[in-house]
Amino acid sequence: MTHDPLLQWRDEFPILQKSTYLISNSLGAMPRGVYDSLRDYADTWATLGVRAWGAKWWHLRSEVGDKIAPLMGAPAGSVLVQENASIANSILFSGMDFSDTKRNKAVISDMDFPSDIYTLRRMLPQLDIHMVKSRDGITLPIDELLDAIDERTRLVSLSHVLFRSAFIMPAKAIVEKAHQVGAQVLLNGYHSVGIIPVDVTDLNIDFYIGGTLKWMCGGPGGVFMYVRPDLIKTLDPKITGWFAHQKPFTFDTGDIALREDIHRFSNGTPGIASLYAIQPGVEILAKVGVDAIREKSVRQTSLIIELAQKAGYPLNSPLNSEDRAGTITLKPDHAYEVSRELIARNIVVDYRENAGIRVAPHFYNSDDEIYLTMNTIEEILVDGSWEKHAKDRAFVT
């Protein structure tokens, strides 16, 4: 068996001692260090009380953002942590200028995560939304997408990695085309940062919003919002709060004087406990290195593809590793029911409608876990144990 130095990190993730955990594209395994991190939060609150704001908490959103920034090639001072992507998107959209009626088009796709689309439609009903549709349920027609980005386009809002299939979008080409015609680009980075190399500076992207709860093992409540440094002062967010004020403790009730740094996109009081919980996972990823994570991910996802093809399971992910991030979506017969039985057997995966079973190994997973999972799928189909989950089909999650 090939020596795998990344397995030395397994002991840092308690859930790996009790289950085969292959769903880090949905919720990354919790690092053991979160226990200490949250204890530090509780001790700080217990001992300092209100003084904790001045001692540790006031700028914690940007300080944690600065820890995340190197994992996405962002400079210090360009990343702020928000509570979720819908809030981050709403703040961003509220600060952009959409007054040019001749440039009122937004380009999206039917492979984007629905929340992004919901927020865009509800926040900006005046926009003419052009949705590029997938032809195969795996990729998007890139030529058609690039052609859709024209002189009428104000915003291109897409996922960097498609959540159903793990197809990696050609971000650089998208940004270059958008900038050629005077449009701006927002990419969703939930399924990219932490599993594939990302360099927002090299991409010259305008905005990049993603979360720590998946590949970054940071848990819920940690959404990183990147704004290209030269654009920060150009945005005038209407969704705001006193943390964004240049002089918050004057308690001025007139019009807000927004800060000129990344805290321009702050609002009210942040979830401090989440900001503590985020950090152990981010720190581990920084030590492991995304390049090493990517190398292992390519090898293990290729192994899943090989085993799935031998078994004859249809695949809903790109076969070419250069086009694929960290997830393999496969669709054996009775895929939903099989996924429920895998979970019942303590092999943690998930299922997505119109896609299939998502299997997502991370740097802490072993090859033995891959073989176990694929062999168990075959066992479930042969022994008929999938049938007992058929009655639950109406409650797809």
C-alpha cells in the first residue's frame, strides 16, 4: 500500500474514529481543536465580560478573514467573514450600482446553488437574468456562456465548482470576458477553496464568496467574502450596521459614514462563537497545503471513478481530473435508497436529486475507506437492503 503522509492528520478529527466519513463537500469533519477554541471563547466571555470586545472580538471578523485569505490567494485586508452566503450576497448586491438601464443583464446558470439565484432575483428584480443551462447535468456549455456575457451584462454570478457534479468552471476565461465588456464577476467558492488551488489575485476576480463549513472544516456560520481591494471604496452597501461605521461609538443617528476598509461590509453584531470555531480547520489546511490536498484528491476521486466504471454505475462528474474538483457523484440503481443504507451502515455520504450519491474524500480519508464504500454499494444492491428505504423516498434530503 502506498504511504500516505496526510493520514497523520486523521487523529485530529474525532468523527473519523467512529465512521467512514466521505461527505466533506457538505460538512467537513470537525477538528479536535474546536473543543479548545470554543472553550477559549467561553473563558474569554466568562472572565472578561463586555471587555472582550476591546480585547479580542471587535475586529475578529477580519482577523479570521486574514487567516483564510492565503488559502485563496487573497491579500490581507480583503476578506471579511459573514454569517452565510445569502447575507454576504445581499450586502454585496446592495452596494453595487445597477442604475445603468443599458447594462441591466446578469448571467447565471441552472447549475448554481439555488440560494445564490434566490438572492439575486429577490434583491435585483430589475435585472434581465440570462440563465445558461447545462446540456448533460455535469458541465455547462462554456462557449455559450462566454457568448452570453456581452455589453449589456452588469454582473456574472456563477459557481467556481458546480455543487452537483464538481465540474471546475474556467474562472479565468469568464473573468477576462466579463472585464472585456465592462461587467463584474462574483464566484461562489464553497466547493473550491480548500480542495483545489484558488488564487483570486491571479484571476483578477471582483468578488468571491464561499464558506468554511465544507472542505475547510470550519463548520457553519463562517462565510468568507472577498472584495478586490481597489473595489472596496467603490461599493456603497445599503445593508449595513454600526460595525461598518467609521466612528461607531459616537452613536450618530444621521447617515452612516462607512469605513473605507473591508469592514465597510460589516453590519451588526457578528456570531463570535462561529469565528472561534472556524479557526482550527483553517489552520490545519494551511499546514497541510492545498497543493498536497489537491494531489491526493485527484488520486482518490480517480480511484472512485475506476471502481464505479467496473461496477457499471453511471457517473455524474467529469472523468478528466483537470475538470473535476473533490466530489464524485455516481448513480447506481436505487441511488437514493442505497445512500440511506450506506448511512445506516455508518458510511456517511449524501444524495442530491437529479445528480446521485455524492462521495467526497478529503485529505484525512484512506484508500481503504474508498474500497469499503464501493464494495458496500455492491452488497446493498445484491442483498436488497436498499428496499427498506423506499418508503422514505418522499423525504429526500
